[in-house]
Amino acid sequence: MTVPSTLTASARSGDSVFAGVDVCREAGLTLPEGVRRPLFEDDLWDLAEVVGLPVQLALQHRRFHFTHIGDPRWRLVAKELVMALLAPQHEAWPHSRGPTGPRTM
């Protein structure tokens, strides 16, 4: 039997288990005082100022631009995937391994 889909045309970050989450705090990444902290709802996660990242890690690997994903449903999926990789210890995910840094994505 086929069940109709309940997906709507748009997805909101509030629909996620990560809604309202401070990306760096949840991932255990340290930022200097005064630097803007990326939130899950932001479409640009700038991790360029994260303390302890290798200097050879290029800027394009320190920034996640979700604005390039046109469909808001897929944008939400991409954010959740990146968040799950950065913070696998989050209560929404099985505890299978430690955090993954921006360099490994």
C-alpha cells in the first residue's frame, strides 16, 4: 500500500533536532571571544576562526555555504548531515565514534 508523503514544499530549521544549536559548542570546537558563533539556522557556518585547526586547512574547508543548495528541504538535510559528522555525540545520534573535524569532510 502506498502512503502519501507528508513533506511540505519548504523545510524549516525548526523542524530539526538541531534547531537552535550553537554549531561550534555542540561540536566541541573553540572560538576566540568576540567571534560570531554559527547557529544551526544560519546558511553560512564560518569556522575560519576555530582554535587549533591546521594552518594549511584552506578557508573553503572552514566554511560551509548551504545557500548553494536551492531546495530548503535538501538544505536542511545537508545541515543535519554536517552537524551529525561534527557532533556525533549529540543525543539524537547513536554514540558510535568521536567528533569529526572540518578537515575530514
